[in-house]
Amino acid sequence: MYHYVARARHGTLLFRTWEEGLRLFVMLRVAFPELIALCVMPDHIHILLPHGEGTRRLGAAMSGYARYRNVLRTQVGMQVWQEAPTPELIEPDKEQRNIRYVHLNPCRKELVADPLAWPLSTHRDFVGLSTDPGTLLHSNPERFHAYVSGDPSVDPAGTRLPEIQYQRFDFLAIRDAVSAVSRTLINPPPIGNVRSLLVRTAAAHRLLEPGGLGVAGLAAAVNLSRAHLYRTIEGTPSRNAPIRDRALAAAVRVVGDARFGPLLDGDLPRRLDWRAYRWQR
């Protein structure tokens, strides 16, 4: 295993919005389908690869993101990154410790209180709480999360993975959960697979039943016809039935869990938990 750490130029933030951060996260996932773990931080990134031949690809991804970021901010030509890093070889007996270290970065920098709360790392993928964990899904998610979260920056006793809470949640709670597990922004409103997941998650939490939003209300909220809505929810498991669809299982499970907040528009350094980064641009 090899550990790459790519750093922004001093005083530079890689992203100020979730839109920018998600773009960088996705670019790195696409550039390195073989990655072992990834965490995108406001001013640096950690990536673990099974080989030491990633410097050129990483440099290309860094350059591509810098162009995107500079055009978006009308700062064409600005230097964003320090030089592409030389990887550090990790000995086999230290591999799990390094995966833990990568996933704990947001907690140790006091951005979040739990590794599950940071959307720009692969921790959610390791524990099956994203829509497409791919090959990253750990063979024992509960044990892995207990190992990672059992840190003084989180809770020495570790924290628990979310469990399905079948309560009377409102549409916004369900929308927020789908935003979190799919890593998509609240605005613009979801379309395609994310909208379908939103509808099926609402159906699984009985939002269509009396006392809930109802068919007409949900159809209006997601901009679908009633006929299309009924086709979308067809086959959605009833309460307490096993959910075999991995994306739906993740979304249903995290509804109501505060660690899975929505990805909202806005300038992130204005948030209290980003106070350490407010001086950077």
C-alpha cells in the first residue's frame, strides 16, 4: 500500500462549497478506480493506492481540478497545488492503521464529530452507507466503524452505525438522507436515479400513507406525475421487510441520523466548524 498526500498551496482552500468538494472527490474516484481509501480535506487530500505508480495520474487530476476551480472562481492561472507528492510505502502490518488515519482526518481537524459525518471520504463506502460503495465495502462494517470511531477525537468507546428508525419522518428528513448517501446537492432538485431513490425512500418510510405527504404531495415535491410515481415505487419493500437494494437500504437506514446531513449551497468557511480555515482563500 502507498500513501499519497497532495497539499494545496499555502493559504489556499481547495474548495469553499460542497459543489467544489464533490467535484474533486468524484474526479479522484474516477482517476483511481483501484483506490483503497480517500479523504478530501479543505486544504489537502489523502489517497491510499495498492501501488506506487499513481503520481502521474494524480498530477493530471490535480491539474484538471485546478482548471475547473479557477474558471469557476474567475481566477484563471492561479496556482492551487503544491507539487504532486511522492508516495510513502506503508508496511503490511500498518495498512489498517493508515486507513483509519485517513478516515479520521476530518475528526482530528474538528470539522466533524464522527467519521460518518464527512461526505468527502470513503468511510461511508466502507460501511455500506453510500449509494455505490463498489469494492470498498468492508466485510464487517460494524467492526470496522467501531475500530475507526474508537478514537479520542470521536469517542474512545466508538460510535454505532445507524439503525432503521421507522418513525413519521417528514419529506425534508428523507430528502436530506438521500442527499447524504448519494453525495448530491439539495439544489437543483434531484433527477434520474437520485430522484427515484428519494421517492422509494419516502415510500419505505410510509410517507404516502394517511397522515404523510400523500401521493399528490410527493409527486408535486419531486416533479413527477402520479403515474410515474406509482411506477417508481413499485416493488418497494414494506416496513420490516428485507431491503435488498443496497442504495435504498442505505438511504432508509440513515433517515433521522444527524451525522448524515444534507449537502447545502453556501460558503463553507462561514460555518463554525470551519473556523480554522476562515483565513484561507
